[in-house]
Amino acid sequence: MDQYFFPETSRIGAPPRGWIEVICGSMFSGKTEELIRRLNRARIARQRVEIFKPMIDTRYSVEDVVSHDAKAIRCTPVASPGNILLMTGDVDVIGIDEAQFFDMSLVDVCNSLANQGVRVIVAGLDMDYLGKPFGPLPALMATSEDITKVHAICIRCGNLALYSHRTSESNQLVVLGETDKYEPLCRSCFNLEHGNK
Ligand SMILES: [Zn+2]
């Protein structure tokens, strides 16, 4: 197995060095679960871990990164990416969840942290509900060492899903919600829904 797929192992016996990992995909693809898995492994190795998410995401607890299966990790909600730099102490690993809701300054913040030797793990939606690249995720992917794209399962046909199709009428870019407002669709089912060819 590619050693790079498990970056935790490459720290053993090596001097600290920073990089950026991106975990992206649609809603219901398990992004947050994968972020939590990586952060927990780092904590078991007694690495110092801090977790941030944008203040906008208040669906569940204000202080927890909560995946939909309720495996929670405590984290700090911040209003802007600059606050992450200010609030970061002596850490080895920084996790950032729901990164699509941050502005573009997140890209510089993550690169700055990585340049200082921090392992930065960013999870977020790579596309909005219309299938367009979402917020800082594309630029983060371009400047990261490692990208993991995870997939949901298409609710119509069972193929791999990459779109977060919105089932409600709102045209707002940010509508927080769960299965009552979004459903995962594959490319063909998304195109059927939107009349694309
Ligand atoms: Zn489908």
C-alpha cells in the first residue's frame, strides 16, 4: 500500500514537517468521519491536535465536530480563517471541518501553518448544490500534498454519487440541512434532474 496514503507513518523518527491533506466530496460521503479517524489516530500517538470549524455551521453542537453518526470531537468554532492562526498554540496537527464555508483566506492560512511544520487536514464539500466548485476547496486542493475524494451512494441508482442535490426550493448558496434538504446523486441522475446533456 502506498505509504503516502497513510501520512501518519511518515512522522515516525523524522523531524516535524508540515503539509496539507484535503478530504473532499459530496454530502453523505463520510468526509467528517474520515477527518475524525485521522485526528483520533494522531491523538493516540500523543500528537497535539486542534480542531476548528466555521461559526456558520451550528446544526449540532457549537463546540463539537459532529459527524452524522454522532462520533464527536470537541472543536473551536471561528468566525474567520485568520482566527485559526491566532488561536493555534503549539500543535502538531490541525483539523478543519466544513471548510467550504470559510472565505479564500483559508488557503493562505493553511499554507502558512503547513510551512511552520503543522500537519493540516481539511475536510469540506468540493461542489455546491449546483455542482460548481465550492469556496476555497479547489484552491486548497491545488496547494495540498494529498487529496482524498470520498463518495456517497446515489439515492436513485446506487452508483457512486458526487453531487449534493438540493431537494428544497431555496436558491441560497448556504442551506444547512440533512436528508430532508439534500440527496446524493451520481452524474447521470444529477444531469437528468437538471436537464443537462
Ligand atoms: Zn444515480
